[in-house]
Amino acid sequence: MMLLQPLLLLGSLLSHSQAARPLMLSTPQHAVASDTNAISQSINLDPDPFPEEDKTYTKYEHYPPYCSTPQEMEKRAIPPLDTNIQTQLVHVTALIRHGSRTPFSGAPSYKCWNGYWESLDTGVWNCDLLTYMSPPATTKEKGKEVDEHGNLLDEEPDFLFEKRYDALLSKQTNGGGSIESGNILNGTCQMGQLLARGYEQELSNGKHLRQAYFYDGDKTADEHAAADPRMRLWDLTNDDNSIPSHASTIGDPTKEMFQEPNLKYRADDEQRTLMSGQVLLRGLFGPELAATGDDETAVIKLHTADYTVDVLT
């Protein structure tokens, strides 16, 4: 989950822009209808009080692409206020589900669909979306870096590591050909990791939040919620040279928009949720993050905990 001063909270909760299809069961439809009628008659209820609704589940023969497509994401937006009441938004808590991911277990799981592990589309998972990590930086004069008030400055990373799930991959002969194997998902993907489609989904989610709560004048279309002054967390048209790179409607104007206390980012300690939050924040604060300059690294604090005891998991 994720929080936005938005307070951003990222975990396994379902959001309006990441809704999946209903659970797909393999129970025959006639059996479902028969059991439902028997239960209804035994307690003297109307056998079907809502006959116009289709209450049957859909069983797909093969694994369906159920996650939000880019075309679906483009149609979504946070709606504007539909009342004339005099009010002002002062805080947003955004609960966001992770984006599209790889399977979180290997064979023989996912038996609901025919040929799942035999198909190259679902049985071999290779990922181009990489994870980058940074070690703590060191300075030649440790403890000497301070700001104008004498406070110690956070050390910025010197370099990045590119994390790859390819250490167990090998070429093997199989019927005259060669295949890559080794990891549980038979490729370079981590179990349950964020996919490229999930990246695009969360980037769109971040842009939806920006359109709803950041006002940038002419660049904000009329149908976006932030066109209403009551919905603005940040007004980017109010120039103030005393503020680093923005003008605020709420929050601490001496801090960047993506710094605490203006933002709190909370996530459980899973790759798919951590990266989903990072990508969403890129969509939300993209121009501000890019404006930090070549000699400065934008740092956003991430709050997490042990996965086995975290309340988000």
C-alpha cells in the first residue's frame, strides 16, 4: 500500500484503478444454480430476487490477460466534486494495489488453465524491468557535510547496482534445441515481481493523482478534479521565490513536495509493491524530481517493516 500528504500506502489492497476481474471458478454453472435454488427454497426465500443480474462465474480455458490495459488506464480519472458546498481539501490518503506481476509460485500451481506451464507465454517468464539498488554513500570528511543551519546532510549515493535474476540460468539441450532454465519461473523473472505492464499501470496512477490534486493552470484540462480550487493540494501557478520549486496550498512550503511532512510513503517489503510505489511517485512528482539538478539526488523516504509481521501483508 501507499500514503500521500498525501500519505502513500502500498500493499495488497485493491484500488479503483487496479481492479481485477472476479475470481474465476471451474464449478459447472448448472451445479451453482442448482445449489442456490435448493438453499433458497429451504429458507423460504425468493429463488432469484435479482433475476436481471448475471451471477455466474466465467471459466476461461486458457489464462486470460485480466489486468488493466493501457487503454483502460487512459480512460480513468479521479472524479471532480459534484457539490457546491464550500470546502477545501487538506489531506489525501491513497491506498494503491501493486501493478501487474509475475506468478508468485511455480509449477504445479495455476492448474485452473490448460497448458499454463507448457505455453511460452505463461510458462517462461523473462523480465526486462530491472531493480536498481544503491549502497550508502561515504565522504572523505565524514560528518562534515552540514547545511546553513548546522544540521548534518543526508549522504547521497555514489553509484547504483543493477539487480538481475540470471545467476542460475544455463543452456540445456532439449530435443535438439537449447533452453534457459534455473529459476522457478524458468526465466529471468523473480516470483511475484512487477512486470512492465504493471510499471505503466502505476505510472498512470501517479498521473491520475497529479491531475486530481496538482493545479498547473492551462496544462490542467477542465475535466480534471484540480481545476476546482477546493481539490488542490498544490497550486503550481502561484510563483513564490522563497519556495524551492513549487507553491503549496497546504503542507510545509519550506520542503519539496516529495519530502516529509508533505509526503509519507509506506509499503510492505515486497519487490512488486516497493517498485509500484516508486513508479507511482515518479508519475506524481515527475517534473519536480527532474528539476533537482545534476548535482543533487532527489531522495524520498520509504517506510516498511518485516514482511511476516507487517500489518499491510
